[in-house]
Amino acid sequence: ARGQLAKAFSVADFTGKLAAGIEVLAPLDAGFDRLAAVGVGKPEALDRRAWSRIGGAAFAAARKAQDISILADVEGAVPTPDDVAALALGVLLNAYAFDKYKTRKDNGKPAPGPARVTILCANPAAAKRAFVAAQGLADGVILARDLVNEPANVLGTLEFAAKAKELEALGVKVEVLTEKEMRRLKMGALLGVAQGSIRPPRLVVMRWDGGKVKDKPAVFVGKGVVFDTGGISIKPAGGMEDMKGDMGGAAAVTGLMHALAARKAKANVIGVIGLVENMPDGNAQRPGDIVTSMSGQTIEVINTDAEGRLVLADALWYANER
């Protein structure tokens, strides 16, 4: 195999650039179908992000193979357990696909299950321990991706809040504020955005207390507009379907809280997400309306499609006050 690759490197002018790949078909008597090499670039420049890129490239090189072996071997260097875990993270992220709503034609063949990937490395036991944190990070990223990819008719404000509540299984403390509680707190900016939708607004507070009791928490605040039509200042129709992703900030914060809890991060972190839907209903706020935010400041709404700053204004002030 080594001789085959060496010849292929020469023929294809393969220099081993980071995440670059080359492939050769295995000889008839080999125990594998294809052999691929992935470049690592300059070994001294390899960090965790680079290892993740290598893992992603390795999985991509395997195409639709169901049984994949990855040899984590670099000339002149031995990958650490953390390096191998980062490589595995790259594999997981590259393997992601959101196809739950795709209708497949029945061709009589059962759908293949997930591929089996084995990483061969110098210290598999230590790499397996290091992978626990990488797995938690991967799950957080995948959660965020799934939330963004879900259509707005499936993932509304209440459904999003319910997904955040599921983090309690990992030890995250989750609190959900309803419209009644937000009115009591005088969150006029956030509520103004939500008033045109039949979907009620929610403010979700996720807390991970993994650090020292006296340490002040870091706070992440995310915009969670589950769908943004622009409101009365309605957006052009072309591309509006992408506005199901206007809750990407809230998805990132939720995925972050999952990753922190899954890897038992030694930190105190709070995630706050404001969940609303911006719709052009008869009760929607109008350009020229004036709302009063939780901070007591008045805001003149010139364009109702500038809804994100209104949601974040109250969410940020709430986090600061709390």
C-alpha cells in the first residue's frame, strides 16, 4: 500500500497540503476496496482545528463506504489523544446530513445504516477518554444545525423552548418566561415584535453551573426569530424561505449550552434566547410605532424588519439586571 501511494503522489503531484486528498483503488488481493491519503500540511502547525479538518476530509474521501478505517499516522510526529479526538470530531461533523423530510423512492433496497468508522492510533484508550469532550461538542453543533434546518411550521417558539428544556437531562437549569411574565417585566421591545403572530413569545434562560460558586458567569444571548417575514415592512418573496433560519443565534446558544454540559465544562455560563415570530398580522406593530423597552427607553420602529435588535435589547437588559 505504501508503494502504491508513493507512486500516486508522484503521478498526481500530491504534496500533502492540509486536508488535500488522493485516492487509489486497492489491488485484487487486498483486504480493502480503496486507499486514500489525506494531507496534514506542516506538522508543526497542526492544532485541533486542523485535525478536525483532516478528519472531515478523511470521511469525505471514504464516500459511501460503510466500513472505514482511518490510520492516524504522521511522519515525524505522534498524534496526541486530543489530536485523535479532534480528528473524530471532524468525522462526525462531516457525516452530518439533515434528510429527515426527504421522501425516497422504494427501490427494494433497505437504506444503509450509519457507517462504522474505526480510528487506528497510538493510544486508543486515552483517545477514547479525550473523545468524550469532542462528542459533547459535536452533539452541540449538530443540535444547533438541526434547529436551524427545521422548517418553521415544525419549530415554532413553543417547540424551540421545549427543545431547550431537554437540556435539563444534562444538568442544565432551564427557565422559561411566558408572555405574562414578560409583560410584568415590561419587555415592550420583544413583545412588540411578537404581537403580530399567533405563536406566543418565550424567553428561555439556560444555566450551567460548572465553575466555582463565586465566579461570575459568562452570558450568551441569542436572537430566536423562528420565522421573519419582515412584519409590515415585508421582505421580498425571493429567498424568504431562508428566514426560518433567523433563529440561528438562539440555536448557536442552545448548542453551546449542550456542549458545555455534555463535556462537564468547569465554567459558569448562562444562555438567554428570545423566541418570537415576526408576522404581518392585523395586530402587528407598524412602522412609526413607539415601544418602551425593559430598560425604560423608548424606541421608534421605523422598519419592522429591524426586529432582531428589539428582541435582543430586552434579552440583554434582562441578563444584565438578573
